[in-house]
Amino acid sequence: MNKQNLLSSHHLFTLRLFLSVLGAYIGYSYRHTSHDYWFVMMFLFTVIAIAPDYYRFKQHGDNLKTLIERLLHWSGGLCAAIIIYSYHSSGRIFHEEAGLIVLLILALTTYLDGIKKDWRCIFVGLFLGLITVCVAYFDSYIWQLMMLAAVAMAYSYYRTAE
């Protein structure tokens, strides 16, 4: 498998949804440590978002403006997450709230990135927002989120095959 195929929209969408469902499970099972997971996911989602543009820039050298815009967009989300994490480390925000706030920042950053990119990022942003609501208010939500993610992955695969 070549890099271009690994960095396809469908594969990155599937990876983001898998990591989101895994985060929902961690938020459900380990509420006190979920903030660490979402903080790491902020960095990982940044890499996932920037990697295709960086690869295209290295191959063709023609989309430097797009790469810089994406870097600035995601670095803003990273800075916000770092500030929230520093508030958490200083004791101003509790564990559960820090995880939910970083998750909301990740959801908003992903959603806004999707407005410029494609529907898959918008869906992942909305999905992360739904995870935030589920973690905060509901007791049983993992299997419903897994079903929604499976349907979305199947639809994405169908749309890619067209």
C-alpha cells in the first residue's frame, strides 16, 4: 500500500472514528484519566489533518498556502488545549471537566477544518460533540456510538467507491 492510499480521506476518516469511539469507551470506563487521552488525541488529530497536505506539498510543491492555513488552524486548537491542560495541572479545573473541555475543543477544531475540507471532517466533529454530550449526561452510550460510526464508515466507503 502506498502513502497516497493510506492518506486517503476514507482511511483517515476511519482512523478518526476508531479513535473517537475508543475515546468514548475510555471516557465511560476511566473518567478520571480521559483528559490525558483527549489531550494526546488533539496532537494526533493535528498530525492526521496535516499529513495529506504535507505529503502533497512534498510531492508537488504547489499547496503551500493550504498547508500553512491548516497548520495555523490546528495550532490554535493545540494552544487552547495546552492552556486547558495547564489549568488542570494547576488545580483550577477538575479531571472530568478538563477532558470534556479538551474534547469540545477537538470537536470544534475538527468541525471547522471540515468546512474547508470535506463532509467527513464535519461528521467527525459532530461525532466528537455527540461523544461530549454522551459522556457528560448518559450512562449507556457505547454501542449506539459504535453503530453510528459503523454506518458512517460504510457510507464513506460507498461514496469513495463511486
